[in-house]
Amino acid sequence: MTLTRSNNQKEAKIPCCCNTSTHQMVQDKSKHELDSLIAGKCKEYLATFAAEIRQEMQIHVDKLKSELESAKQETAELREALKTSRKDQVEGKSINNQASEAAKLGVKEIQEREARAKNIVFFNVPESKNDKNQDEEDVEFVDNLCKDVLKNDFPYSKIVRLGKKKENHTRPVRITLESRDQHEALLKSAKNLRNFRESQYKEISIRPDLTPLERQDMRVLVQEKKKKQAESDLNKDGLIWIIRNWKVISINRKPNAHQVQTISE
């Protein structure tokens, strides 16, 4: 019985080493592929995560930059506002100072005009060669002028020569009347001087006692009058320009050649 065992039965008992090796190789390959796949996925996930982190950080950086620029702009605006505020304060103080000075000057000007309101100034009144007799001669001349020419023999409280005595210069004479009504009446009577141009009064002119500011304004008016008169003379329009009530006005008639000017030029 033993001798008749078939070959197939013998081969069945021989162990197969090929199947085990192949299986091991398949297992190794699968493990390698799985490791590679896991590694690839990990890299992919890490790359995606890193990109998201970078994007998120960039957003925060951009936001910080924007906030920083806004802060710089606000700081610049605050500095400019501070400069403007300081400038306004300085200018405000300057304006207040100017307004205060103007107010003081205005009050002073009003007070000075009030003090001069009853004064009359005579120009070209002859001066005495003897200083001792100056006051007496001035009083006599003014008294005669007021009585004979101006027809207003008003009493006055004070008479004085203005300025220092100089060669080739006649100082004006100022008198102080008792009231403004007398002052106005005496100025209105100055027109009578036109009838005495062949007498000792031929060079006499009269005007109110002006403050320095009024004299400055009057000089401007005189220059304006001269300019307009020169234009009228050039155009031969027959206009005569005069100063009246602190205005330069024209008249259509030619005045007497010896017409008195109550405002000295």
C-alpha cells in the first residue's frame, strides 16, 4: 500500500513558500503606498493650513496698517488743529488788542474834538517883531477883525499862538469862545472876508480847530479837490470843486476871484 502512493499526494504535503513571499510583498507595497498617501495628505493639509494662516495674518497686518495710517492722519489733523487754535488765540489776542487800542483812540479822539469844539483858528495874522507886545497886538487884531469884518464881537476866554516862532513862517492864532453857537456863527461870517481883500485882512483865513486825525483827513480831501479841479480845468467843463461838510463837491458857477476859503490848504 505504501509503494502505490501517488505523486499528487506527496506534493500536497510539501509546504508552498512562494505564496507567503508574494503576500508579504503585497503587504509591504500596500503599507508603503499607504504611508505615501498619508504623507501626501498630511503635506496637503499642512500646506492648506499654512496658506490659511498666512492669509489670516495678512488680513490682520493690513488691518493694523490701515489703523496705523488712520492714527497718523488723526495725529496730523490734531496737530494742525492745535496750530490753528494757537494761531487763532494769538490772532484773537491781537484783534482784541487792536480793538481795545481802537476803542481807546476813538474815545481820545472824541474827547479831543470835544475840547476843540469852541476853538477858532486864524491864519496869516501878522506877528509882532517885539515878543513882549505879541499878546497885546494879537488881541487887538482879532478884536478888530471880529468886530469890523465878521460882525460878531463875541467874548473869548483864551488867545494863543500855535507852535514855535520861525523865520519866514507866521504862526496861526487860536481863540476859545464861550459856546458852540458862537463858534458856528463866527465860521459862517467868514464869508465877509471877501469884501476886505484890499485891506490888512486880505490874507486872513479861518477854520475850526481840527484834531491831528481831522487834519489828516482834510489833507486827503484837499488833494482830491485839487485833482478834480485839474481835471475840470483840462476838460473846460466850468466846474468849481470845493470842500463842504467833509465832502468834495462841485458847483457850476465861478466864484468871485477873492472868495474866502474857510478851510486852509
